[in-house]
Amino acid sequence: MTSDVPRYPDLEGRTAVVTGGSRGIGAQVCRAFAANGMNVVVTGRDKDAIQSVVDGIRADGGTAAGAVADVTDRSAVEELRETAEREFGQVDVLAAFAGFDQGQGALAEVTEENWHAVIDGNLTATFLTVQAFLPAMMARGGGSIITMASTAGRLPGRASIPYSAAKAGVLMFTRRVALDAGARDVRVNAIAPSAILTERQEQRIPEQMREQVAKQFPIARWGTPQDCANAALFLASSASGWVTGQTIDVAGGKVML
């Protein structure tokens, strides 16, 4: 396991399901959870990408299983929950991280198809996933749910209009669900990243442009997937035992500006 991952001993032996876990931020969160001794269910749409993350975790001595699931489909999400429970028993942590952006431009350029695809891929997917996993946590009286928001849901910027709207919805969805779930000691929080240098971003954004973007942040660099994983570990663990309905901005101070 990587040596730079923070350790939270109380996570040992617990089970986490991570949607959007086959690439980027989600994949690093899976690795960080596994490095803390958690059983991890890696979920996404690309079977080969999922298996690559699972194989890497197992090679490092961790415990992981993969599950292909379209989390915009209710029946697929229910099947995912059943698979996770069959594989590892109760699910202690849900990281609902599936999401994507699709195109940019002015409002007039946003098609109805594009709108629904992005809203469903981010907001509806979060709704369906949390709705499927929350009842067992409520019945048991404990658990942590972490959603994937974005600073695009807080501040207007370069992200597309549908994506910004979807992530704003995720933020309020998280807070509203936390209001109900707290009575049963289930914590519901969000992570809101800004510019995170995933492998995909590194490939598609020229170095000169990356340097210009970095200067926009009080902490003048791009964030890393591990920065997001650090926040996820805190929210998954008992260290955040009295934290719910909150959003951690992993954004180098950008939201202050």
C-alpha cells in the first residue's frame, strides 16, 4: 500500500462501496480505503478499468471486489447493493462518486439530450444510490455516506450549465438527507473538488494552461486525487463522528475568493 495515505484504524475491516471507482478520484479513494484495511467494492461501467483497480488493490495486499453498474438505473443500483452485501456483509461507507460533464457553451447550445444525460449521470445517480444504501444504515444505526459535489455547484465558472446545476443539486440533496439520517447516527457529507489533476486531465490539458490555472488558487497548484481521498478518509472514519450535512471544498482555497 502507498505510504502517504493517512491511517484511520477504526476503518479496518469495514466495507465501502465506491461508485465511479474505476478512474481518477474514485479509483484513488478505493486505494486509500483499501490501504486502511477496508473491504472495497469498486464500481463503474468499464469492466476492464474496474478490474485494473481491483487487481492493483489485491497486489498491494488489500481486499476488493468489482461490480459493473449503471447507477442511473434503479435495478442496477439495487443489484449493486445486493452484490456488496453478499460479498462482504453490511456496507458501512457509501462513496457516491459517479458523475461526468459533457460539453460546454452558452445556454442556447445545451440540448435537451445533453441536459438529461448530465443531470441523470450526476444528480439522479446520487439520488438512486443513496436511496438504495441508506435504509440498511438507518436500520442498523450507523454509517457514512459521502457524495461527490464540485465547486462548480457553488461558483459559476467554466463547467457546463447542466453540470453546474447538477452539482448544486447534489449539495442540497446531501444536506437535506443528512437532516433525516442524523437521528439514526448516519452521517451524510459531500466533497467538492475544483481543479484535480487526474490522468485524464493531464493528458488533455497542455502544461502551459495547467500552470495558468494553478495561479488562480491561493494554494497555487492543482489538486490531486489523493487530496480528495484524504477528505474521503476523514468523512468515512469516526474522526468525523459529529460532522454531517457538510461540504469539504478540496479546492486550494478557491471558494474563499
